[in-house]
Amino acid sequence: MNKFLLLLIFLIVKSLYIPLNKRKSKYYWKIKFDNHIPLIPIFSIPYIGYYPYIIMTIILLWNSKYINIFFITYIFISVLASIFWFFIPNGVKRPKINNNDIFSKITRYIHKFDGDTNGFPSAHIYATLICSYFLLILFPEYSLIIWTINLLICASTILIKQHYILDILGGIIFFLIGISITNIFLTV
């Protein structure tokens, strides 16, 4: 399949997040452990770093044999997540942030811009894992850097209170299902 067509489909599917994120959440899957996780606004930086990470992954994979499978995997998982969010609108109740340092302001902006829905599964988690998975295949010599970026982005989702622990688990599960299914179909 043509990688330009897949890029277009990727962008269309990725944009499904926007209308789904404007809906009202019906479910909030907070567990007791979530109460013990501190709000650390400086983690807004790796949280935002998710967007350039996806762009850089596409750029780095663009001329490799992995670009099509990357897009197919990402599209498949995003469609599954969008279906889940549509039928089971769930979210995260955000704490009030009173501090006025730059990172608190950024975190408040993130909370305002990104609605409290589409919590489970975390798109930040499954997308970051997809990017890291393919980058590790293509650039194993940079595994420490890739894993560090991956862990910072994933940790940021709960440290700025964008997600609950179960949302993280959901992102991991959706990633594993997506990788497994696309690998089965592409090797047949």
C-alpha cells in the first residue's frame, strides 16, 4: 500500500480523537492508588513531547520498510480505541491547580484544551509504545534514548493527572493487541 495514502488515513483516523474528546464522560475509573500519585507539573513537557515524538518517528521510518506496518498498526489501534471511546465514554477528573509557575500554567492549559474524556485506553500510551516499538526495531543502538523518552512520556500522563493507572494499563493492552494482530495478518 502507498505510504502517502496511509499517511492520509493515519491523519484522518487520528483526527477522530477530537470530536470524541468533546463528549461528556460517563465513567471514571480511578483506583485508590491514583490518590497517591502526585501532580508534578514539570511533566507537562514530556507530555507535550509526545507530538514531536510521533512526527519524528514518521520522519525516521519514512524511507524504511517499516513505515507501512507502522501506519497500519497505528491506524488499527486508533480505530479500536475510537470505537471504545464512542461506546464507553470515560475520563479523568482533574485536580484544581493553584500554582502559577510556568509548568503549572502549561498543565492547566493541557487540562483545558484536552477534555476530560478518552481516558481508557490512553492514546498517549499506545501511540508512544507503537513509536518506540518501531524505532527500537530500526535503531536498536539507541535503545536507551528511546526507552527514556518512552518512559518519560508514559509517566507524564499520570504525573500531570491526564490519566489514571487503569488508563495506562488500557493503553498497554491496546498496543499489545494491535501489534499482535497486525503481525499475524502481515505475516500471512
